[in-house]
Amino acid sequence: MLGWSLAPKRKVRIETERLLLRLPEHRDFHQWRGLRAASAHFLMPWEPTWSTDHLTRRAFTARVQWAARAAADGTALPLFMIRHEDSALLGAITLDQIRRGPAQATTIGYWVGEAFARQGYMRETIRAVSHHAFTEMDLSRIEAACLPENTASRGVLERSGFKYEGVAQSYLQINGRWRNHVLYANLRMDRRGRTDAG
């Protein structure tokens, strides 16, 4: 499966019980902007500082174009979370910095709109994307990082098979400040014991 790093033959669509995970499309703009704007105070403490044009159509168009290129090149897989029952956009998840060769690794990042938090959607999404990464993309390791005080993110990672690996000092600028992050990883061939935190 190492050839996946070449352009995929078809667009990636991952189905879960409640969700369709797919690349962002231009028609998603109004839903995306509305959800990000409505959830701004909920998301901003955990994200890099938003640019002044963050919610503009121009910025979203660039995001859609980047997503298509990155997926075709095999360097990233950015997916929107679309609910089956009403086609609502709930959030997004990205496998980024996909490394081939001896590493076969990637990093995972995600966000969910405030109205859809704590309903199991992100756990469902992370598990499905992890399965896809291991079985369809032949990756061996998925890494994640979050702020130490982000108990919701830490909990969903632990319940999705990720294990704590340590702390990275000044790992990312979050909301304008360099912040330490706790590091997690999920391994395809994990021999470290239980992966579920409960």
C-alpha cells in the first residue's frame, strides 16, 4: 500500500454510523463560516491565532484548494465531518505531515463546533480515521498533541486508542503564546497494553 503516497485513484470518503467524512468543498463555505463564527469563543483557546481574514470566502477557497492538492499528493488528508441525517457540518479532522519511507507516520488534528461537542462525534471520527490510516494508507503511527489543560481533547484521544508519550516544551503558538503540549500516539501494532481509558 506504499503507493498511496501517489495520487489516490478516487476521492476519499469514510462512512461511520452517523457521519460522512470527506474533503471540504466550495459549497461548504456558509456552513463552515457559520459554525466557526458561532464556536469562536469555544475554539480559540485551543487553536493558533486566527488571521484577520480567517472567516472570508477567499481564505476558505484557499483551504479547499490546499485540501485537494494535499490529498492528491499524499501529504495530508483534511476531512469535514458531515452528519448523515441532515448534512450538517459538525467539524473537521486532518491527518497532516504524512511521512512515508521508514516512518510511515502522521499527525492528527481536529475541531468540533460547540453545539456538537460531547456527543461522541469526535471519538467516532478519530476511530474511523485511525482505522483508515492503518488499513488503507498503510501508516504505522498517528501522533497527536494538545494543551495539558484540554481535558476534553485528552479524554477523547485516550478513549480512541491513543497513549500518552510525554510533554513537548513550547510546541506550538496557541492564541498568540508559545505553549507546552502533551503528546499522544496510536500505533498500528501496539504492544503497550490497554488503549482505552474507560
